[in-house]
Amino acid sequence: MKDPRDITLLLHKWGAGDRDAGEQLFELLMPDLRKLAARCLRREHPNHSVQRSELINECFLRLLNAKHIDWRDRGHFFAIVTIKMRRFLIDYARAKKIKPLPLDGLPEGLLARRNWLEIAVTVDTLLDELEKESPTKCSVVTCRSYLGLSTKETAETLGLTEASVEHEWHRARRWLYQKLSEGQCKTVTNG
Amino acid sequence: MQDRDERLMRLAAEALQIPAAQREIFLRAACLQDQDLYSEVTEMVEWEERMGGFMRDPLVGLIDLEALDRPFKPGQVISERFEVLREVGHGGMGVVYEAYDRKREQRIAIKCAKLGYERLSPELRGALKVRHPNICLVNEIHTASTDLGELDFLTMEFLDGETLLSRLSRGKLEFHEALRLARNLCAGLAEAHRSGVLHRDLKPANVILTPGKAKESRAVITDFGLAADQEGNTDLIGGTPSYMAPELKQNGQTSPASDVYALGVILYEMVTGQKPFPDAAANNGNAPAAAPGKLVKHLPRFWNDAILPCLATRPERRPSAEQTLALLDRKPLYRRPWVAAAALVFLAAGALSGPQIYEYLRPPDISLAILPVHGAGELQGIGEGVLHGVTERLSRVSKGKPKFLLIPLATAQNKNVNSLEQAASLLHATHVLQLELHRDGNRVAVEAAVVDLKSQAHVRDYSGSFSEADLGDLPGGLTGAITASLHLKHKAAPESISLDAAAAYNAGRNYLREGRYSFDQAIAQFQKAAQQDAHSPLPQAGLVEAYVSKYRVQNDSQALEQAAVHLQKAEILAPDSSSVRLAAAWLNIFQNKNAQAREDCSRALELDPGNAQAWMLCGYLYDVEGNDNKALEYFHKAIALDPTYYRPYQFLGGYYLIRSQFAEAEAQYRKEVEYALNDMDGLSDLGSVLTEQGKYTEAAGILRKALSIKATPANLNDLGATLAFMGRDAEALPYFQRAAALEVSNYRYQINIGDVERRLGNRGASKTAYRKGLSVTSNHLKVNANSYQARAYMAYTQARLGQKVNARLEIAQAMQSPDKDKQILLCAILTYEALGDREQALKLVGQIPAAMKITIEHHSDLAGLRKDLRYDK
């Protein structure tokens, strides 16, 4: 059993901007997060009353085994969970060689020059960048575009209003789209 | 800010719904003076238009979740040791594969956790040390690295059989089976708990019924400890609510008591066919479960006592698995006080003339009490009349062993005896007869049972529906049910049939004597006889036998169902007549219920010791059981009793054929051919035994004759094979092709075509046939995973198709067959030859039995092998 105090401490550090603490948390939480991610993916109980967001909640409580953790830690925790899930999904897509993201709206020129996986990996790197700029946007994208949580579920998970989720999601997608298109220009000029 | 977000998003969503041309007007109206809002929404809408579906549909939707749950693929070799053969099960949290362990050289099962459960509970290691016949043996825990990281998996013994879940889907279990399996489950669980191992997810899907001794299945609990998380809590969503103890749902700890709760639910399902609590509610502690005895008529009481305490809401009130086992094992304690008294008298009188007095005083082996009728109104009177008839018939039961005492209805009525318990305590009965009558339209539905008070088991159930006019058949039928189930000696009432019906019945019997192919004529005659005399069991028994023949010839399962229907009719009329018992034996043999068939045959012999068929079938069952001497004795006795009946010769011939005593088999088959007039099986039997001995020319002649009677796929194939042995491949080919066209599902025919085409130099046609053969074989193996022969053929085909690795793997598996039959050995030799592995082929030639030499000597594909200098050694 992990010591919940370690986790709390790491969460604090991570919340205060210590990126290494985030990595340590990944290491520490990895087995559980992987399990959680897999279970979120698997919809083997379609009529099951447990929503994915509740699952995350439950996982959180169980992992930390302490209900006195305050809300900010919770927020940090969710952010970590969602990032971890994103990684998991990308790893999976890479391993299974499946089309890793819905990139339909991207300009033709970009799609012609780079394969799906390359784009997906670029998106992943961009999201890391986005996470530093705006952790909330990054979490929203992960919940909506990777995990398939609904607006409502995302709002509940991240403690936002539904409208904010929509707004943040739009902005995050736009940011990614612009970054990718810039990248395309670069490729074009370099080429 | 929040309001503004909401407005912004709402407007953007609405704008996207309307045509682009009208958006500006709409948005300007909506935003009024708020220029910032207007530009922000407009920009947002433009961007949405441009981005389209970008990052909209979640990645999760693109993932093949099925594949996610299946970490290994057939054909894959894990850790350079385990060869994954096929997936055999897929459940809540794990996948089970059949695999071959190269190191141990045996077939094993691999169970790996699904993704998300990669790490098996360390506690699981506890399960490694538990060794018990009712617990699945876990060999080891291994770790493999996969695409998605490390993954733990278990290797364990490979268990054949179905899960209890699939068994229960066909309804509740029969009493004896339920009791045996319940004891198994309790014993396994008790042993695990003694070793400190909890199951945590006991449910019917985790119980495998594996065939054990004498065809009786044994329950084996699998997946010990697999459900546990590292923290020991229950699964987040993977749990199985119906089997979850109430305390687990309240975040309680798993304990032996929570396993016992699941055990209780399972036992409940086994005896009643339903769950104790409706699905969603499960046990919420409010309403206790209905006693199983209330749901199932005549259910012995001890089931209530064993099951209900397991379902207690509070864990501390539940018994241990061990205690439940003790309850199920306990011998009922019905004392018969006068047994002791009689022994005292015997001691006192012993000095005088022991044996006679003893016999006189000896308590009866069986005392059957007739209990009052259950039935409303006039049915009561009808029932009593029937019981009177039964009493009168039973009074004619012969004296001797077993000593039988009938306690008549009047006694039970005088003492107010109404229940099984009272019958034991007040009447000192060992058995009772219960009779219940209901109105069913203008018919009377009858349900009766002979119950053994010791075990409370139903020794025999008897049920049927009678018109008023037919009720006269009931006393005889019931009496037969009693004498048959209690093995009472009685002068068998002659099996009579009215004079009118006798002609048709005899005609039917004669058709059956001619051979199996006259079944249609026999059926028509028996049906006629049944119409002429609806009260005689004989035409019904004849129909059973005729339909069994039809099934045997046409492999038509509907015929078997018809046979069962007629058996039921016969059993209502006269369950204890030799013809009916024999009919039951035939049907049971074809339904693979040999133990039942043996009982039927023995009873038929008891009733009619001069019956050749009864001797023959008993002999066959001895043959199956491996009692060679008895089998031979019984076959010869049958032949002596009825020397012109073809069947005993056929059975005896089969006996010799299996033992590769071809000359003896040939002699019997010649007799079979002589007496079976309208049957080509004798000819095919004879033809194939001639082929085995290398007498190809005569064999071909005989087989052609068989074909002229009826072209069955087997016949066509046999003739093809004989011709192929003679080196006449071109002639053989059309026969194989006809066989394959008639029976698409037989892989051998395709493989034979492949062989012949190959030798004729038609490479393409040969490959096509092999490929078809391979696909049929693997389909066959999906259904019969244990067919070593099919596996051997598969290997051979793979070898011919150049799938060398698979071929080696499959042939090694086929050679694990406990009784390496000829076909497997031959296939193996051919496979190694096809693989170019002369060494191995020669090694196997060294192992062949003498009787196989001829086949090896003549097989066209073994010419090279025979020329090998090492061959003669």
C-alpha cells in the first residue's frame, strides 16, 4: 500500500509547479491509473449505474484512502489522472497501429504530408505544452477527445460548469489546430 | 463570467444550426449592443466551421475493445515456452487459453488477466499451495511482456467440461447430481479456507464440471483469489452482484463467510434452478430467501438446512464450508427401534434353530409405505382405487431377497401419516410411494414418486397424463415403477399385446431383425400396432428401437427425440418389463448414459434371462467398461440363445476389430453378413476388416456390394481407401469426392482427396482439398477440443500445406492421446514423412503394433520410408 502522505505531498509539489513531482506521481500511481484507464475504456456493463466520472472519484478516494484531502489536491489529482489516461491511449494506439485520433478537419496539405501517428504524437507533445499553459484546457481535451466523457461528466470530474467545459474545449481544440497548421507551414517552407 | 460563457456557448451552438447566410443577422440581433460578445461568437463559429470534426469524436471510440481484452493470440509462443493454441473462455476479468507447455510437454490452460488487471494478487500465490480434487491446480504464475507492458498470467491444469453456469442454463440439477456436486464444492472451498485462501468471486462461471470416473462429473472450483485487488477490496465494477454477500456491498472485508454466502447462492440455484433473491435486490437483509423446499416439490428437507444458513445476512451467523459439507455428508438418522429388538430375540432363540428364525425375524430390506393420495374431490377416490390395484399387484412379489414388506394405504391413514418424516418415524418405512392427481382438462395428470427415506432421494419418478378410459393402465405402470426401482423379484407379468395388433408388431420386429436399414418399415408397422393396441408397451418399445436405428443410420437427432417420446409412453404403461428396459438401454447407450443403460440391461436380464438382446447389450457395456472376459462371455451367450440374429455377431466382430484381432473379426462379420438380410453395415464391416488385412481385392468386391445397397459416405470412402492401397488412385478419387459431397463435415474425405490428387500430380486441386480439410478439422476441434484424432489429421494437413511449425505442434499434442490409436500413429508417421523428418517417422514405426504393419507396408505415401535402410530395423 502506498503511503497516502507521500501522494498528498507530491500532489502539493506538483500543484506548485514541480514537474518532477508529477513524474514521481505517475510512477507511484501507474498501476492503479492504468487499471482505471482500462476500466474506463471498457464498457462491459452498458447498463451499469457507475458513470466514468464516478469511477474516477472512487478511484481517487481509494488511492488516497483519506477523505480529508482538500479540493485543490483533488483537482491536481484529476489532472494527473487524465494525462496518464491520454498517455495510455496513445501508447495503445501506437502499439496496435490504429488511427489514433479523429483529425478529420485538418487541412489536406497537412494530412498528405504526415501520417496519422505522427500527427497524433505531435498532438500529444502539444498537449504537454498546453498543460503548462493551461492545465484545465489540457484536462478538458483529455476527458472529451480521448476518454469520451460527456460535457456533463467532464464538468463533474473537473469541477467546472458545463459551459466552461464547452468553452475550454473549443479553445483547446483551436489552439491545437493552429499549432498543427503552423507546423504544416514550417514543413512546407522547410520542404 | 459564468453567465457569459453560457451565453457564448449557447449562441455559438445555435448559430451553427442555422444556414451560414443568416448567421450574421441572427447574431447581431442576439448580441444587441454587446460588440465583444458578437465578435467572439462569430470567431468561434468560424473556427468551428473550419475545424469540422477535428478532435471531436473521442479516441476511445476508435479502439477495438475486444482486442484490448485479448492479450495473446493463437499461435503465439509466450516466454519461449507456452504455445497458445486457442481461446477457450472469456469472462469478467480474464481470458483463458488452451496452450501447450513445451517444458512439461502437456496441455495446460493459461489464464491471464485482462488489461487493467495485469498484476495478479500476491495472495493468489496462496492458491498455488492448495491441492485438492475440487480445486483447479495452479502450476505457476508467470510474467510476459506485451505491447502494453508486463502482464501476469497463470498456468494451470487444463480441465475438460462445461461450467456450472452453462449447466444451470439448462435448468436445475437432478437430485443425485446436485448432491454430489454440492459436496464437491463444499469440500473444495473448505480445503481452501483451511489453507487460508479465499476465493472472493465464487460463482457458477468459476466452477467447471469435469468428467470423472464412471461418467460422473466432478465440480472443480477455479480462479481462487483472482478477484482480489491488491488492497483486498472487492472489484470496482467487476463483481457479480447475485453472489456478493451483503457485507461486501457495504465496503466490508471479504472473509470465508462471504465465500460461504456465494456457495449458498450456488447451491440454491443448483437445486431450485433460480436465484434466492431477485437480481437487483440481492440480499438486502429485509426479506429472507424462500426455502428451496417450497419451490421444488419433494425436495429433501436437508437442502433447506444446508443452504439457508449460508445465506444469512450477518456473516458471523453463516456456517463454515466444512460445516455445510458435514451436513450434506451426514447419514440420516432414522432409527428403527425394532431392529434392535429383533436382534435380541434372535440371540435368545439362536440356540434353537437359527437361520429359519432369523429369516422370519429379519427386518425387511425394503418396507414401502403407500402414502395417502394428493388429489381434490373425486380424484381422491380414483387415486385410492389405483393404489388398491398397486397393492394387489405388489402382493404377488416373490419371497426371498430382497425381503419386501408393503405397508398398505390403510395403515398410513390410520396413523395419520402424511409426510416422509412420519412415514419413517411412525411406520418405520424405508421407502414410500407418493401419488398426486390433478385435473388437466378432461384428462388426469399423474405424478408419483418412489422416495428413499434414508437419502430422501427420488428413486424413481413416474408421471403421465391419462384419459379416464386409459386410467386402467396406471396400476400396472405404477407397480412396474416400484418393482423396477426397488429391484423386487416378481413374476414378470407377460408382456401382452392384443391379437389384432400382434401381426403388425411381429412384422415390425422382423424388420428390425433384418438389419438397421429397415427402420422405416419397422416404424410403420409398430405405429400400426400401437394404434391397434394402445395399452401394450410392446409397440412403443419397438418404436424406441426403430428410431434408435434411424438415428444410428441417419445421424438425425430428431429420431433420438422421437425415441425418447416413445420410451416415455412405454414407461407409463409398463416400466418394469424386459422389452421396455431394453428399449431404455438402447436409447441410453446412444445418449451416452452408459451407467443408466447398464442398470436397464441388468434389469431386463433379471426379468427375462432368455433374452439374447439383453445379453448382447450387457456384453457391449462390459466391453466399454474394459471387462473383456465378461464381454466375451455375454456375447457368446447371446449368440447361443439366438444364433440367427445378426447383431451379436456384429458386436463381437467390433470387439475383435478394436483389439486388432482381424481374423476373428472377419469370421464374426461374415456371420453378420449372412444373417442381416437388408443391411449393408455387415458388408462394410467385413470390407474394412479385409482391407486391414491387406485382402484388397476381396475387400473392394465386398465394398462395391455394400455400395449397391446404399451409398453412404463411409462406404464410398472405404472403397476409395481400398483402391488407393492398391495403387489405383485415379479410380479412388471419384469415390472420395462422392463421400465428401455427401458429408461435407467430414475432414477425412477432403484429406483423402488431397492425398490422391497430390499423388496424381494435381497440385492445385490437392492444395484446395487440404485447405478445405484443414478448415473442417479446425471447426471440428472448436466443438470437440479433445479429439486427438482430429488433431492428428489437422497436423497432417498442415504438414502438407507447408505449415510446418503448426504441424509439429499439433502432432505432438495428438500424440498425448492416452490411447494412441492406430489412426493417430499413422497420421503421425505420415506427418513426419511430409515434414521430411524421417528420424521421427522411423522412431514411430518402431512403436506400431503388429496389426498395423500391413497398413504401413502398403501405404502409397510410405514407399520412401520403406526403402530407408533403417526401416527394417
